[in-house]
Amino acid sequence: MTLLRTRFALFALCAAVLLFYACRKEEIPLLSLGVLDTYQGTRLQPVYVTCGLDRGSFEWRLTHFVDAAGEEEEKDELVSTQQTFIAILDKVGEYTYDFTYEENGEVIKKTFRIQIADEIISYSPYIADVIDYVPAPGRFVNSYLGYASTPPNTYEEVLARCKTIICGSKINKAISLGAFGGYVVFAFDHTVVNVPDVPDFKVFSHVNVTNPNADPALQRVVSNSSPGIVWVAFDANNNGRPDEAEWYELYRPTVNESLEALPKRTTKYTITYTQNETPASYSGARLDSAVARDYKIPEHILWEARAELGDSEENTLVKEQSSGYIPKLKFDVYDPNSSQQFQNKEYWPLWRKEQSSMSFTGTLLPDNGEEEWSKINDGTGEKLQVTSQRWVVAGAYADNHPNTTFDISWAVDKDGKRVHLPGIQFVKVQTGVNLQLGHNGSSCTEIQGAVDLHLKEH
């Protein structure tokens, strides 16, 4: 009897152990999925759901939605095949998802919900913050900020002034990004959603057009049209800032070209500007560029550039000139005896006056203008007769329109390959041409604001 009881006890123990491990075999994968039953989020703010397993395949499907009024809607939408699913939802309510993980023929399923609440303070469709402003030298870099006579004491003052100019409304006064490479980084207070097949946001730039009251399709840029490169960033690691690896250029073709027909450009063009100290013995005045074609007088700003060319030269732009000068034009000098009392404009950013040089790297676009010269009848020399400027390439501010819309789906990586972003929070705009145009000076991109096209404008 004792032996029988002992055998029974051993059998029960073995059965219990087998049952325990059998249960654990099912429980361990489910626990290690790392997917909760419910997530809480706010409208147009990312919700991150990550699977704890990383060697299989992932399928996330939206199956059901209940809005704030209790109205239900059945769905069957594949929303992601990545290990981390990032949900950016624009409607308040409860979303139900089915997640399927498969590895070596084994399938694990999980149903979860995301509950989305309304924002406490209504979002603005316009720029909410200026994160960084690093202009290259240019005629209006200081004067547009109101710092022509009273330079800022700190960089924080510069950012604060930028915010008052381009944040919070549709079209404002402008900030100048200066010559090639100068840039501004701004942010929205929400995520601009990447909606398929439609423009997602618009950037307002300062250009002059013909027929300003006519149909926009008939308008043409006639002067100071300075193309800029637009970059976007999505906060994939959720640290609240745009990291270097998160920036993607928006790159599109010119009108009537396919996405594959990409125009020439130089993706890694580096330029260095050096400010020249004017000797005390120098008594000359600033010269008009028509008189000093070489710009080789002490107070002009030297630029030197180099390009890192890729393996393929087919779509690579090569700019022959590797150095030159940004001319400080004579009509920017304050003349108390003139009816037009221009300020003596400083082209170098005043808050960086202690720096003897500054460098920028970015994408160089083809020149969109040229100088045309003619002899003056009285024999005094050459005169700038016409400055013609034309839009030419993708990623520029406009294709013959004063304002441009942008599609987040145009994002490309450093190799020019298309990437998918669920949305963006940050935008970087950078002057994209290295060009001096006589009386107009350097081609400098100017920004007046931006708007999320999916939110109602005020």
C-alpha cells in the first residue's frame, strides 16, 4: 500500500510538472509579446506599441472604431508590418486592433485597444515653435529681425524674435535664411499626418509674382525667387527633438515628371564663409556689383565650396565655380543726404560676429537665375540690365507659385530612396542655391510661415 501511494505521488508530481510546463509554453510567448490590453493617447500625438519578440513577422490590423458619440464602425485595415506600430489618430474614440506574430510556423494573436482623448488646448495649424535658426550671410539676415542697430545679446533672443515673426498665423513678415546652406528648424504642436496621395503641409515664402490677384495657376515668380530645400523629421524614438538620423529630404520632380525622373543636384555640398575685416586704412565705399564684378574688396564675404560626388554622375550637379564673394551692395549703405536713407546693413549674423568663419552642408540645386549685362551708352562701364530667375527643380519652394504644398510621401533617405513616415513634427528649410545676382545680391530663401493642411486654418 505504501509503494502504491508512493508511485501515485510520483505520477501526480510528474503530471503536475508536465502540466506546468505545458502551460508555460503557451504563457511565455504571450507574456513576451509585450503588448498591453489597453493604451491611452491624445489626438494627433503618437502612440507607440512594440512587440517584445523580434525574429518573426508582424501584422497589425485596425478592426473596429467607436467614436466619442458611441457610433461604431467595423474596419479591416492593415496598418503596419513593423515590430513597433506607431498610431497617429485624428479622431477621439476607441480603436480596436488585432496583432499577429508568426515565427517558424507558430502564430500568436493579441487583441488590444487604443483610447484617444481630445487635446486639452486646441492645436494650431501653424508653426508653434522655432527650434534652431542658423542663417548664412545675407542682406536681410539682421534687418528682418530688427537687429540692424541693436544686435541681440543671446541666441535665445534670436529664437524669440523668430517666433514672433513666423509662428502662429498664416503669412507673416519674413525671416531670411541667408545664402546657400542657411537654415531654420521649426515645429508644430502636433503630428502632421501623412495622408496618402494628398499634400500634407504648406510653407509660405517671400516671393514677388506677376498678376498677384489672378488665378494662382497663372502667377509667375519674377524676382527674389530663391529655392529652398525642405527636410522633415518624425520623432521615431520619442525623445521630443529631431535627431540627425531622423531628417529626410522632401524630393520631388519638376512639373509633369514622374517620381523616378529626378533632376540633377548635389546632395553633399559644403560651403565655408569667411568674413573679412575691413582695414582701418581702407577708405573706399561699397561698390555696386556692376562695377566690381570680382567683388575683391576687403569687406566682401569670401565663400569656398566643395562637393562630395556620388558613384553615379547621371543625376549629379557639378558647379564649376568653387570660390567667390558675397558682395555687400553700395545701396545698403546709410546715406543721410539721400532721400532713401538705407541702413548700413551688416550681412554677417550679428550674434555670430565673433566667429571668423561658418560652414554649412546641404543639397545644392541648379542655378535658377542669371545675370545679363549691357554696355552703358555713356561709356562708363557695364550695367545690370535684366535678372531672370526661374524655378527648375524638385524640393524647391515653388514651381511657378508663390506658396508651395508638400507631401510627406516625397521623403527620401541619404541614398535617394523613398521612405515611409507616418507623419512629421519638425521641418527644416535650407537655402538650396549658391548664386549671386547683381543688384539683388545673393539668392536667399525667405520664410513667412507654414500650415498643416489637414487642420482647419484660423
